Amino acid sequence: SSSSAASDVYKRQHQSKVSYEELVEFFYRTHDPTQQDGQGPDIGSQYRSALFPHTPEQEAIARKVTEEVQKKHFDPHGTRIVTTIHRVPASDLYVRTTYTSFVAEQYHQEYLLNNPSGYHCPTHRLWW
């Protein structure tokens, strides 16, 4: 891949339904945060595990949840979370709102059509 930035998903969080703490914990449940610069067979810095909280409060929550998840789920296995946490104020984000704004590399175009068996990364599952 020619990309050097981690994929970023822009999602509005409905705080009365899901807390930021729950969102961060779910983030850790759905991928392998111990693999440096990769997820399963996908290797490169664009596949790294990273959190980008927008406020000091979110950053504190992200760090607290990371410590809790480390102690509960990874210390017993002797592995370390390598997820990076970098606060990025929402005002610094540039979000494109149309699908056509995001053009993937050619080999990603119509991926599931060209790969009928789909894509199954072994690290993307619920871990607990």
C-alpha cells in the first residue's frame, strides 16, 4: 500500500447509548492490539493499532481503559498492547463526506466482487 497513515473511521458517538469508555474497550475486543504495524497478514504502519481521542477527557479515558485491558486480558498471556494514543482535537480533522472522496488502490477496487470468498483477517474477531 502507498498509504502511510492509519485508516481513520469517523463515527459520531451517541453518548446516551455508548460511553467513550465502552467504545474504547470494544475497540480492543475487535482486533489484536499487540501486533506492531499490522493486523494478521496485513503488514504496514497503515494497519497499526491507534486511538485518536479528541479531548483531554477522552485521552484520559483511553489511557485508563488501555491499562485496565492490559492488566485483565494481556498480562496473563505475557503480551503487551502496542496501541498508540495521540490526542487530535476534532477541529484539526478533515472529514470528507462523500464516498467518492475516498479512492482506494486499484487492487482494492470491487474487492469482494473480485474475491468471492471475501476477506477474513484472523485478528478481527471478538477476543473476549
